[in-house]
Amino acid sequence: MPVINRFADLHHEIAGWRRDIHEHPELLYDVHRTAGLVADRLKDFGVDEIVTGIGRTGVVGVIKGSNDTSGKVIGMRADMDALPIMEETGQDWASKTPGVMHACGHDGHTAMLLGAAKYLSETRRFDGTVVVIFQPAEEGGAGGKAMVDDGMMDRFGIQEVYGMHNMPGLPVGQFAIRPGPMMASADLIEIEIDGLGGHAARPHECVDTVVVASHIIQGLQTITSRNVNPLESAVVSVTMMQAGNAFNVIPPRASLKGTVRTLKAEVRDLVEKRISDMVERLAGAFGARATVTYKRMYPVTSNHEVQTGTAVEIAREVSGTASVNDDAPPVMGGEDFSFMLNARPGAFIFMGNGNTAGVHHPEYDFNDEAIPVGCSYWANLAEKRMPL
Ligand code: NI
């Protein structure tokens, strides 16, 4: 079965929701309008139960199949939040809120899951229950964790959970997935360096925190090149450096921020330990003091074997065997669907967004041509995983 015909009829309507959400982007947990729109649509579709305010502003809808002898309950998740980026797409439906835009396609994810909810509420050709999950705060706020911590999995009896993200550069109609680690853990490092400030012309009387910071930055680069097994993956990026505010003053303080990405728990532990050892000792070697705060943000998004097999099978039903890469390389970006995958077995799949700007770019826009593909994936997942 290729793309479901019904989604050709609904395409225009779903694209309309998508563009409406795109015009009104909201950040993190402040997705009140979007969550309201989602709850209103679900009500229109006649889903069996709608619960708002899960994980602060998350929305959950329950759709029962025409039969429920299997007792199966499948969760399908979309994210609703936008990014603090000034939009430069020039589209008619561009953001009406300056400095905020849907630059990661969560508008499309939400609209596609709504489309699938509409279809599944109409047809109910499955034996079991579908739980549609609309989460806030994917972009750094751990909204997925908030929903899990709010007891969502137990409350709705979710047994398996599936997620989807669009991928620019992958043609529309194609999917990419792999079992095991699919996206990296994403952690935050903050380093504070204390030295001794003074006149820039008298460095011998100072402990120059700019020089210490530069050695620390260099040193951190050796963790990936000298400490992590070359067959494993890790990223250490220092992305913010703040020190001083005059050309002729050696600043007494400097601060660095950055991020660490890994695909395995052991590698994550190793990198964390090496950073704290190295920063304190390097600073000490120069007579300065440094402290590291290592914040574990998102865990590795790791796909479960059986559910990945299901996802591959469904994607092939929709797009054909040649259009599904079941051995896609992992991505070092983070994703808070990882919290849901740590709570229940499931799989996260990438779906082609075609030749668009990359996610988090001011010219990025979700590709509405992908809507029937994504909707068909969700609908097929319910009908094939829980057949009548
Ligand atoms: Ni995203």
C-alpha cells in the first residue's frame, strides 16, 4: 500500500493547519495557542479522550479502534515548539512574531499527526488504541521528559512509542532509520575561570584568563582525538567565550560554554570525566582556578530493535523498499524523544523534507509535499501494527 488516498483529499486542509501554526510560532512551554489548536481539532475529529496540560502544555488524544481485543496501545508523538530565530523565508505564511519561527518543522510534525488523527478517527480500522502525543519544549526544554514525568506512559497504558522528524536533504517520500543509537546525547558545559586582572602592559603581574581559556579550549579538543576510542563518536564544541571589555585590560575572569555529544553511555562518562580533570588541572598549571559545570541534558535517542523493524516495514509499505534506508548513519544532534524511548520501546524515524535549507536555518520551511507521506506512515502504523 503506497500513500493513502484519503490524504490526497486532506492534503490542502492539513497544509492549512501547518501554515496557521507556522504563522504563530511559540517557544518551549509557551505553546498555548498551538496546544489549543491541537485540542480543538482533536475535538472536531471526535477522538475518544483529550487531555491537556500534561507536561505543562502537552496534549494527548486517545483514539480507540473499532475493535479492542488485542489490548495494544501505541503512542505516536509530535513536537509543537518553535525557535528563537528571525525568519527569512519570505513565505506568505511566514512568522507573524518577529524573532520566533518554526525552523525545525515542528509545525509540520504537529499538522501531520493531526491529519493522521483525523483519518484514524474516521476509519478506526485497527484493533487496539492509538495515543497521539503533542509535546512542548523539544528545543532544549525537555518537554518529552516533562510528559513522561507527569505519568503519561502509565496513565494511557502506552506500550510502544514512535516519533518522526523531517530531514532536509533527504528527498520527499524517503525515510532513514537505524536500530540502536540514532541521535546523540546532548549535554551542556559551563566553565568559569578565575585569574588575576591588571594592566595589559604588565602581564607578569597578572594571571591572564584569556590565555588560560585558550589553552583549555585547545586541551578539550584532545579529548575526542586522544582519549575517545577512534571507532567511537564524540563531539566537544566550545561555542561561547566571554572575557574582558577593554583592549588594554587583562580580565580577571573568563567563561566558556559549549556542548558535548556522544552515542554511548560509556563515552559520555569518559568525556565528562576528562573535561573536569583537564579544566581544573590546566587552569592550575597557569596559576588560575577553574570550575566546570557539566549538565546532562538529553540522553542518546536509541531505537529498539523490534519497533525499528516495524517502522522499516511501515515506511516500506508507504514509500517502497528502495526509499527506506534501514542503516542510516546516526546524527550527532540531540532529540528529547530519547526520554520517551527510555520509558517505552519504540523507534524514531527521519522523513525526507527535500532540497530545503537545513533545520534551524532562517530560510528553512517544512515541505508541505511531505504531508501525505508522513500521515500515511502514522495511519499505516496503527493499521498494520494492530490489524483487525
Ligand atoms: Ni526538531
